[in-house]
Amino acid sequence: MPYVINEPCVEEKRGECVEVCPVDCIHPAPGEPGFAEAKQLYINPTECIDCYACMEVCPVSAIAPADLVPAEWQHYIAINAAYFEDGPA
């Protein structure tokens, strides 16, 4: 089950999760094109290996396994996936 970055990350983009991800599936990372314009960071659901590292270091508790995303944030599952399907908005 992939992890999902949810509402608390919007306008935060602290980046600790990017630093610990062993498969580099969180984008846009600081320094990457589109980072400044992105509203949040996103986890690629097809590359995420469910390792828990990102969730453990997130300072704003924005990350959860997709099956445990609270009801009010369910739309972030599609938002994360769309970032990688459609490219940066």
C-alpha cells in the first residue's frame, strides 16, 4: 500500500521525507524544477515501497498509508497519483 502526502504538507514542503526516501519517489524535491511552484510534495504510488521512512520523519504529520488516509483527505490519494500521471500542475 503506497503512502500518500496529505493536506498538512500544502504550502509546507519541508523536505525531510525526500531526504530519507530510499527509492526517490517523492517529488518535486528541493532544487528540482517545479519545486517553488508546487503546492505540496507528492509520493509516486507506483514507486513507493511502503517503507514508512517518510511518515516517520514528517514534521507536520502529512503522510499516511493510502488505506489509512482520513476521510476528509481521501482526495489526496488521487492528487498524488495525478502529479505523476499528468506532470506538475
